[in-house]
Amino acid sequence: MPYLLDSNVFIEAKNRHYSFEVCPAFWDWIDWEHTNCKIYSIAKVKDELTQGNDELAQWAEKRGSDFFLPLTETDRKSLDALSKWANESNYEKQAISKFLDLADYCLVAQGHSHHLEVVTHETSSNSPSGKKIKIPDACKAMEVQSLNPYEMLGREKAKFILDRARDTNTQNSMSKFSPLSKNPSRQTGFPGFEKYR
């Protein structure tokens, strides 16, 4: 089943393990899986991402409505059903109002109407306080599957492998200058190495 990604998936990736400089392969994989009709997000998420003035905002700006799905009339029934559930739940009024005003609301509803699994870093509330509606809990209420990004990557067997040519050059460079190579007598360019032989 295809996936619908929450804004925090992109934001956490950019800020932590999969930044554009450290792991561009992650972003290439996102695009590749989108061309395979497996990964999408929603227009409301794009609105959140493009509020910044950074590389992620530029990345999101370059992707259109085929990636960031807009709300359509087909989503209406799911939006109404999710709103009804939220208003009839035990959550505080402020929590309900905030949820219905966020991209989270559209994310879950569009996941429901398009039969997509929602991917988010949010976790379910084991003991709901009534102060915040979490995405996994809303998904559960709507019978929408939810999972975290690492579960998605594992399921899809995503692999981000270093470029072999660059890796080979790095290994050759390390072999040339490392004092731990098998033949120290051939060392060049390693200041003070003779001192430790």
C-alpha cells in the first residue's frame, strides 16, 4: 500500500540523519518511490514546509500537486467523519480545535479517502490526557494504518549505499597515509611517522 508522509518525516530527515548534504540518497529514494506511485504527501504539509527559508522549503517548492495531494471533493466524507469522531471524543475543546486546524487533520482524512498508510514520527498516546490528538490515534479511529519512517524504510528495503568509486578512492587514500597499513616503509606524507617506527 502507498504511503502518505507527515511534515515531521521531512523535517526530522533534514535536521538529523538524512540531511541533504549527508544523505542525498534518502531524497532521491523519496522521488524514486513517488515515480513508482508509492510515496505522497499533502498540500497542507507543503504549506508547512515552504514556510521556512531553507533547502527543504526549496525542495518542497519544486514538487507539485502530483506529490503533494490537494484536497478534493472525494475527501469530503473522510474529513466529515474524522471531524465527527474528534468532536465526539473525550479530548478538550482546545485540542479538537487545534487538530482540525492543522495539517494532521487533512493528513489522516486523505489517508483514509485515498487508502494510503500514514507515515509519521508521532506516537500513540498510551494514556490519552485529552490535551492533544495524536496522528496515530486519529488513524486508529479511522481504521487507517500508521507507521514510523524507519518501519517504512525497512519494509521497502531501502538502502543508501556510498558511491563505490568514491569509496574506493577514500580507501586508497587511507591506505596511503595510515600508519596502520601493512607496509609502513612505503609511507609518504605522514608527518613524524618515522619517529614511531
